[in-house]
Amino acid sequence: MKDKTFHMIGNAHLDPVWLWQWQEGFQETKATFRSALDRMKEYEDFIFTSSSAAMYEWVEENDPEMFAEIKERIQEGRWRIVGGWWIQPDCNIPNGESFVRQGLFGQRYFQEKFGVTAKVGYNVDSFGHHGMLPQILKKSGMDSYVFMRPAPNEKGLPSKLFWWESDDGTRVLAFRIMYEYNSWGKALDRIVDRCKTEFKGNVDDLMIFYGVGNHGGGPTKENIESIYRLNEDDNLPNLVFSSPEQYFEKVKNNKELPVVHDDLQHHASGCYAAHSAVKQYNRKAENMLMTAEKYAALAFWLTGQPYPTEFNRAWKNVLFNQFHDILAGTSIEPAYEDARNLYGESLAIADRALNNAIQSISWRIDIEQDERMRPIVVFNPHAWETKANVEIEIGGIKQTSVLVDDQGKAVPFQTIQSQATSGGRYRLNFLADLPAMGYRVYKIYTELNSVTPVGEPIQASQFSMENDRFKIEFDSETGWIKSLYDKRIEHEVFLGPAAKPVVIEDKSDTWSHNKLHFNDIAGEFKAAKIYLAEHGPVKSVIRVKSVYGRSILIQDFTMYREKDQIDVKVTVDWREQFKMLKLVFPVNAIFRKQTYEIPYGTIEREHNGEEEPGLSWVDVTGVRENHEGLYGVSLLNDAKYSYSIHNKELALTVLRSPIYAHHDPLVPEEDGEYTFIDHGIQRFEYTILPHEGSWEESETVKKAAELNCKPISIIETFHKGSLPQVDSYVQVKADNVLVSAIKKAEDNDDLIIRLYETHKVETEVEINLPKFNRSFTTVFKPSEIKTFRIPKEADKQIKETNLIEWDE
């Protein structure tokens, strides 16, 4: 078999956090790197492969001498950098921009410290891989990819080596590791023996990964000696010390490799829902950082407000916490206290930066003096016009108070329960018409004789609400939605009870290994109390309090006079063990298709009831029963990532309660004392968005973004200024192209703007920055991500750049 070759990849799979905390991972990183360096001294042809810039930063800060030694081995070519990312993250749950930042921080670190960048993407242990990764990898400088999960029993592939293609047509050469990435003792003999049958078709080169791993360790003397010994066996392929980069260079010209256009799922499907808190922290931190960057960058150009250098630390914290065993929810309990602390630092940095940015702008708005008036400046974090629900704590509201916009036009408002219980504080609620990526000034007057208050409440009672578009009714016994009726086209949105909280038996381990469906129903929450909690000219709210066992669920269903969606605030006090909670919505449509948001893209999947990963929205659209046209329901949320769709039944997985870090086949002791994940109180929000036509026509992507990144409001005062009372800074003239990131460039004062196409349609689009007299036009391929560098000097040309901000 010497016409075949095994490329032997010496590596040390090292989880910085898993069954241990990061401090132990920190120490083990140094021990593993030391071991690899020692092996290089002993074996002159030995090659070591390693990823994850975060671990190199640990060594750089804690052992500069070893860091210098690693740098020498990298320059020699025997220590090979792969991955190009800050860490090996979960590859389903982070949003698209987080994957961009993994490469931005990882590749720039490797280039700065070692003068190299990774050419091979590397996530050998992540629990599935979303379908937009090829484009993100390629635009981050990597043209190949190594993974191991899903295994062959979880995802059939035409070959171990294949071209992986994303929706925009970008391809990377991908390889699925055979069997495992670790080897202990004499295991390498067995691995080589069973892999010799894996050569198929015209593929004569395969990779075998070896080295002690999970808790680090790396290649041992016994490993290396066994490679020499096995290479003397003529019945085995040729064994060579190699690296993934060398391997892909060898096979890249193979013209007969298959193309896979799909995401790579499913492994550990319970991880999409395990540990609600870490997933919610992740969503909040991503959204807060992206919002803060947008306004910090705009304020930097507009007012000279310094752009925070702390953003780098904030993003590194988030990226580290996206490590697959942290964000997936599979680590030990103390690891989540560490993760909370890192997310907290990131959120505090983002909070300060956003406050400084918007106050530097609002302080320069020209606002007239009037002792009866308090101005409120509302900022829109999105590059499209929107009508947004605003709630803000304020004092001094009276029966005679009126709210007006910047033109003096009366705006409907109401007061709702304040967050304070005393002190004359009120919570003001109104809908704001906001310009794209800008602000508008509203004014609350204690009295204003020239303006009459406007707005009438919708029809509402204890069990039903009705606006011009919808009527919603609740079952008085169960608290479930009994009817959601679209009056405009006379259509029942749901086939049966909806927003139904279903409790499911779930005795699987933390990962839910070898389990794809969760459908063993244990019971259902039933209503304990239903009442009209809020009622005014802006919105009405029906509160449903339900119980199951020792657990309590509160859902606040909000209907607006001027918005065609139902917003729901959820509070769960969960006390069950080995159970799962789903909210179920049976969609009334035939010939359905199911669409999920994935990072910087979408994917359609089967309605077979399998647990599926998704980001902030999922949609079911089909044909109305009378065949009159398309109708669907988008379900949006601000904290969850796990869904299932079985036939017509769409379900959002709210939580699971397995034991922390419980891995099959170990069985918990019957009389053991364990801590269960997700016990206690959690809160999140979701939106029911019924729609005629497709999800694209209903602007589902924008509505989900608005739920996740809400307007920012600040109470101002009167002062002279150079800025108007309404302004807009970035405008995109296409509904299907969204601005996802605005930031200061890494290397200078340029503005970086990133956009992506959402409907899988080639689109020519114009992007305007009216305040800065900049405008440019570009063409997006379907699902394409584009990044532009806008120089601060107006006479310099706007250029497209890659995701790591290196012009190509």
C-alpha cells in the first residue's frame, strides 16, 4: 500500500474549559506546548499542529521565553498554525459577526506575533457546522477546513474529502477526521490499521490525527516511535509527518471531488438549548457590542468622541466564551460563573462606550428651552426606518401631559408599571418613528394647550384583544391561544392551541448524545390566572400565569394598535429535573417550507421533528387551506437557539434541565445530589409575526433584528447645538441588504461597514452616509457578505476589503 499516504498530524486537542475551569486549561496549555517543544528537540522530523490564538496569548503573557521558542519553531516550519480563530467555538450558536471576529482577532494576532496566518480552518470538536462557514473562512484567509463532528452515523457525506460550498458559491476544501483526533498508548497501531480501508475513489492521501488530548498532552514519544515502526510495514500506507496545510496543498488539484452544499449536522442536539443563561449572555453581549461599535464609530467621526480601545478586550471575552464546551452548555457549573464574569466585563465595556457615544451626539442637538418640557432622544441601531416600541423611566408626568415629536405633532403614549415603587417615577411607553441609523427627538410636556392628546385603546378584555388586523383569544382554562384571527383575509393563523407550554421527559445526558427527537410528553402548564395587565392607546397586554409541578410560567402577550405582531415577554421559574420545556405553535398552512436563520444566512430544513439549531428566528410558510395564497408565521426571539418542526407543529425549545456535565454512558447515582441546569428564574422575549406572502416580504430578518437590538433612549435637556432634532447617518436602498457592523478600522481612522444579502437574490444596492457626503453602489451575490473601508479623508476612494480588513 505504499502508493497511498497517511499524513500524520501531531496535535493536542485541548479544551481550555470543560470538566475543569479556565485556570486549569491555562496551566495545561503551557504543559502541552512545553511537551511539543521537547519532542521537536528529540525528533527532527516531528511536526506539531495547533490552533486558538487565545492560548498563545496566555503563553505570551505568562511565559515569554517559551513564547519566543514557539516563534522560532513556527519560523522553522515545524510548528504549524491552523484555525486562524481566537478559539475553537461552537459553530452553530454565535451570530455571523462573531465568526467574523474570530478570524479578525485570530488571524491578526498570528500575523502580528509570528508573521504567519492560518490557511486551514480547524474546528475538530465542535458539535456541527453552519452552512455559511465556507464564505466566512475564505474571506478570513482560509481555503480549507478540518472537522470531525458530525460523525458518519450522524451525517452521510459522499467522501471524507470534499468541496464545501456556501450559498454565495464560495468553496473550501473540507476533510472529516476519521474516527478520532486523540491517541493514547498503543492506540495509534489500531487507528492506522482501521484507517487503511478508508481510501476510496481517486483519493490516495488521508490525514490521521494523533496525540493525547481533551485535557491536552500532545504527541508522546511512544506515538512518534510507533510511526517510525509502522512505516516499515509494507502492508500499510506510507506514513509521513505532516500538517493539514501540507495535506490540502497535496490534494487541492483533485478534479473529481464531490461538492457538498449543506450545513453539517447533527451532533449533540441537546446543546442547542442546554444552559439558557450562557446563551442569553452571549446574545446580549453580541448585540450590545455591535450596537455600541456602530454609534462609537459614528460619534468618532461626527463629534470627535474617542473610539474605545476596550472593545478588543470585550470581544475577546465573548469569543473565548463561545468555545464549544462553554457556549454549548456542557461544562461544569463553576465554569459558568467564570463565563458570566467575562460576559459581564464585555457588557460593561459596551454600556460605557454606547453611553459616551450617544450622549456626545445628543448633547450637540439644538433643543429649545421650555420649562414645561423634557426632551427624549431615541436612537435607532438599524440602517432602516422603523416604528419601535419605546419604554423609558421618567418623572414628572401629570394627567395633563402630552407627548409630541420633533415637528410638534402629538404622539399616542401611555404609562405602564414603573421599575420603581415610589418617588414619583413613571414608565413612559410610546411608538417612535425612527430614521435609518439615526435619532429623533420627542418631547413630553406637563401641559401644552395647543396640542390635544391622541390615541384610543384597542378593544381588549380579560381573554381577548383586537386591533385593525388581528383578534387574539385565550382559553380561560388552559391559558393557551385559542384563536389568532387575521381579519384582513379571514384566516385562522393556527390550527389549534398555540403558545402552548409542553413539558417533555428528557433523561438524556447534557449533550443529548444519540438523541434527535424530544417528544415524550410529560404534561402541560395550565393557567392559574389570566387578566388584562395593561391597556392604553399604545398597546394592551394580557398576562397568563401558568403552573406545572413546582414550576411557574408567566407570558405577557402584547398587542399594539399600530404594529401587526404579537410581542410576548416570558418569565419562567423552573424547578423540574430531567425535563424539557417547549412552546408549541401549530401553523395553519399546507405545502409548507421551513426556514431557519443561521449566521449571516438562512437554510431550509425538513419538518421531521428533529431538534435543529437556529438563531433569532424561524419561519413556517405555506399555502392557505383555500389555496388563495401564501401565508406563514415567523417566530422571533431574543435568547433561544433550539427549535423543532414536526409536520405543522412549530416548537421553540425554552430550556432543558439535565445534570451539569453529565456524559453518557455514566449513569447518575439514584440517591446522588446533583445540580440541574436551568433551575431558577429566567426571562426572555419572543414575537409571533403572522404574514401574508413569504417571510422575505414580511421583513422577518429586520423584525428579528429589531427585537434583539432595541432603540436606545436618553432623557436630555434644552441646549444650543449644531445638530438637528432628527438625523440619519447610514441608509441602504435595498430591503434585502442589511448593515450588520459599523466600526473603526483596526489600523487607522477609516470606517468599516459590513453588509450582507438576506434573501438569496443577486442585488445591486446603493449605500449612503448623508452626513459625511459619502455614497457608493455595489452588487451582492445571493447571501454574500461584503465589507467596505471608508477613508476619513473624503478625497480617498471607498474600497472593498476582506473580513480581517486586509485589502486584497
